Amino acid sequence: MNAPGSDESLPGPGPVDPAGAARVLRAARDVLVVGHVRPDADAAGSAIALATALRRAGVPVTVSFGGPEPVPVSLGALDPDGLVVPSSEAPAAPELLVSCDVSSAQRLGDLADRLDTAGSSLAIDHHASFTGFATRHLVDPAAPATVLLIRAVLTELGAELDPVLSRALFAGLYTDTGGFRWGGSDALRLGAELVDAGAEPRGLMRELTGTRPFGWLAAQAAVLAGARLEPSAAGGAGLVWAAVDVATATRFRDQTATVVGQLLATAGDGVAALLTETDQHMWSVSLRGNGSPDLSRVATALGGGGHAAAAGFERDGTREELLALLRAELDSASG
Ligand SMILES: [Mn+2]
């Protein structure tokens, strides 16, 4: 019989189930929990919920997100206990690195070096494009959000849902399912459980996405006025794209994410792309579609990843160079 916490009691490298992940987490004495760079609500909510439960279980834990970009201010609403530290303050060599909603090592940003310095790593993710970068992984591409996998791990850890955990999980669930448009009855059941445990959707979503500076109206109008429709792209399904220049992106850092949804609403059965210039000739591209062509395949070919209907990548170059690459990959994925 193995002593509690000894390595012999832990699952081996490779895939683990939620119970196996919980055993790895419970045995750890120094944990760094991270999400992907420029975290969305699924990455941030997953990381904060898991870290909150671990801290309550007496496991020393820090949360961080890879820089150089700061964490979107609005996600502070999910972190009332102040668990998140800047990546410059994240432990240099944690015993255990846990990544939430991270499909590839690149998506760890400047925290990717922790894969080498940490004692071991555990990835919890739902991307079809997950690359298998961690020592152990709990990955289910059928899960509509990483927070559903986190919920299963919390159950194994014996964590009781309360308003802090529920708000963090609900934020990820709501946003990654497109407001429960997909994810089916599992997502709705978890949503009901979280509301019963104290997630209050109206106030929460207003804190996360519902407020904008007044100046965003004019900036958004300019971005949308520059949108272009290319009917013959994506094998004839069409492409609607718009670009956010670096000045607008810097000024309205947290506010641009919803624009790609507006583009998609006009794309019919085609694809929407929002190209955001995060730095001179450095682009972050969000892709949205209807499941076909497979945007995960398109984004992966261009250095990113994601899901069939929602994916993204980051790349340097001119806007025209990126569009040319995108058109070519969309055609090849549509063929
Ligand atoms: Mn996600």
C-alpha cells in the first residue's frame, strides 16, 4: 500500500480521468494554475475556480496568465480573493503546473518555460487541437467548455459550490457555449446548478461584457464600416472580415471580442474573421463559423487552434499577407 501523496499512488503520464486529476492535485504542495494568453472567461473561470477549491483544501496555489499582455480588467470580477498574480510574479519552478483551456505550449505565452521547470504538468482542456504538451492530461473535445471538466474535478475533490466558484464556472460556461446556444442539456443542467449555488447571470454578465466606454460606439462603427464580404472565399461559402488597427485595439482592449459575432451574423453559412493588430504587424485573428469548414484545422495550420466553429491564431505580417494565408487555408479546408 502506498503512502498518501507518494508518486506510486498517482496515475502515470498520459490521459487521466477527473478522479485521476483530483489525485494529482490533492498530492501537490505547490501549484501554479494557468490559462491561455489573453484569457477569455473559460480560461480565467476554470483557473480561478480550480485554484479557489485547492486553496480551500489547503493546497498552496497561485494563478497567473502568460504575458506580456495584462489580464483583461473585466475578468477581475471572477477573482474576489485576488488569486491572480502577474506572470512576472508567478513561481519560477512550481511542483505542479496546471493549465486550463490551453491547447498548445505556445498558448502559455511567457509562462511556457514552466513546462521545463515544473516538477510535472497537468492539462485540463477541451480543444480538438490539444497537442498533448503536458505530463498528464484531462482532455475532452466533446466538452463545450473547459469549466465542465473543472466541475467534474471539483466533484472529485469534494469541493462545495458557493457563489465564488459558481460565478467563475458560469462565466466560462455561458461564454464558451455562446449563451447556451450549444453544449446541449449538459450545459443547461450545469448552468441551473450554478445559478442555484449563487451565480447570478444578469449581474455577472453585465460585469464581464455588458459595459463599454462610450467611445467604443464610434470605434466599433468604424471597425464594422470597414468590414468586407468575399463571397467566393471558403470554397464559395463566403468570408466576412474586419480589422481592428493597433490604436483601437490598445484603447479598447477588452471590448473588441464581441465584434466577430456581429460579423458572423452577416456571413450566412460562411466564415467570419476579426483581425486585431496587437502590435505593429502582429495580429490576433478570431475565426467564427458554423462548423464547416473546420476552423480548428484552419487555425492549427496557421499556428493556432480551437474548435470547428470557433478558433484563432496569432501571426506577424501585413494584413494582406494574413488574409492571403487565411483565404488559402479556408479553401483547402473547404475542398
Ligand atoms: Mn474554452
